[in-house]
Amino acid sequence: MVCMHLGHLKREGFRNTVLCGGCGHVTDYCVKEGISCIHLPFDRPWKLWAGIPALWTWLRCVRPDLLVLYGQWAGAAGMELAAFRGTEGN
């Protein structure tokens, strides 16, 4: 589902940057399609505290117009940071 959305946004001319906590289908798709993929320590709940400052930094650098969050740990933390920063999250 994520790859379908990334492909659609890319075809529509949007610049995509994926911030992810692990490797898998989505990261493989990003490499194949030339989409920027940045790994953050969000793949385990105990790594979340290290990932929050990294996510904050990348949100400031990337300054997304739209933020789509997946995952029970990263999604919750990301939504809070995005709201604090003023980015619309989904």
C-alpha cells in the first residue's frame, strides 16, 4: 500500500522522502525507484527515544507538506512531533 502511494505521488511530480525504521519491501521499492530513503532507529520500541531527536531533525530538514505515518511506535511519536512542528499528518 505504501509503495502504491509513493508511486502515485512520484508520477504526479511530488518529491518523496521516506523516513523508515527498518529494511524491507518499502526500502527495496525506494532503492528501485530512486526515492530518498533515510533510516531512523524506530524498528523497536526501546529505540524510540533515540529516534525522536533524529525524526525531529529530519522533519526540520525535509519540511514536508504531507506526512504519512505507519507503525505503532513511529506513527505515534511522529504524529506528535509533526503536530508540534505544524505539519499536517495523516
